[in-house]
Amino acid sequence: MSGLPLTPDERDALAAEYVLGTLEAREAAAVAAALPNDPALAEAVAAWEARLAPLAALAPPEAPPPGLWQRIEAALDPAPPPAPTRKSWLATLFDPWRAGALGATALAAGLAAFILLRPEPEPRLMTVLLTERDQPAWLVEADGGGIRLASLNPRPAPEGRVLELWALPQGATAPTSLGLIPAEGRIAVSPSTIRPSPGMLIEITLEPPGGSPIGRPTGPILFIGRLAPAVGS
């Protein structure tokens, strides 16, 4: 949002990224501020909201985890300890209630430690794969559950050719094949294939039937994008 006039293609791409939540916070705020005074941009945003609504099924609903301190407090017994009474050392040693309290305290402490050490959910990553003309063509979503791809405008591959999905982590020297894209334009990749990470390039190439025979792209790169943390994740 530099203040320069946007071409229709640039406006459409900006609206798509705004709806998908892949813009940086400052850019998203600038788009939101411009919407009331820019009917063309508002129309493009509304069109993308309607177009992407069916893709909500890509991400199954998941309740956010509760706050850390709330989890710890819930694991501990809030009841105050009973007032101490004078007992012989022998009665204290064999007091079953005292033994039970010690066991409960140890259990609560162990549970609190488990909650503290349990890893937080991995952030959700997203990107939009663009055509050579910077037109949004594919939506990619990734997290600890793997990588999911959906076409924004399904089109079959040319006759005698297939579309193959690739991932190139930052620092890697060669991409990893994530498989062939079926005709319906949707694919889900297990996290065991490759671990999604911010900055990872996602590419789609045109390959011969059965995919690349050499383990790396042989055809042209038709679509490309880079994974980035989704806004609000």
C-alpha cells in the first residue's frame, strides 16, 4: 500500500492476500483503512471472501488451548491444608491421610510439570501460489498435521502431462516432491514427508505422466509461493 495506483491484477492479488490473512499486520491495517474509500478494492475483497468460503473445510475446527496459569491452577488442589494438630511421631508416620495428601501433592506437581513441558501447538503457515501474471491460483496451508493444497480455480493439466507439488526448505539445495496433484485440485501431505517451516518454498511444476523420473523438477515451474505464519496463529 504505497499510495500508488493499483492495476486490476495488483488489486486482485492484494485483496486475495488480505482475505487469506497472509499480509503483514501493517499492510492488513492499511487495506482495512482503504476499504471504505476504495469501492474497487472493497468489491475485490468481497469477491475473494465469497470465493474462499468453501475452503474453510481445509482447516478442521480446533479449540485454542487454555492459558498456562489456568491449566496449572486447575491441576492443583485449591483447598487450604488443615490446621496442624499435635501427634506422636509414630502416629504421624502412619497417618493415612497425610500419606494421601503427600501423594496428591506429588501427583499435582507431576501434572503441572507435564503441562509446563508440553510443547505448544505449531503455528499455522499459509501461502498463495501465484501464476506468472501474479494471479492467485492455489491456497496452501501447513502446520504440525502436514501440508494441504487446494485450487482456487481448478483446471486440468494439459493432455499427457501432470502437475507435481514440491517443497524447498530454506537452506536446502534441492526440492522434495510432495506427490502428484489429482484432477480435483486438492492434496494433503503427511508431516512425515517433510516438516513445514516458515520461508519454505512451495512449487508446482508440469511433469510427464507418473511425475518427474529423476527426483527433481524437469518441467517448468507454473506456480510458486513461500510459507509464512498466518495472521492470528
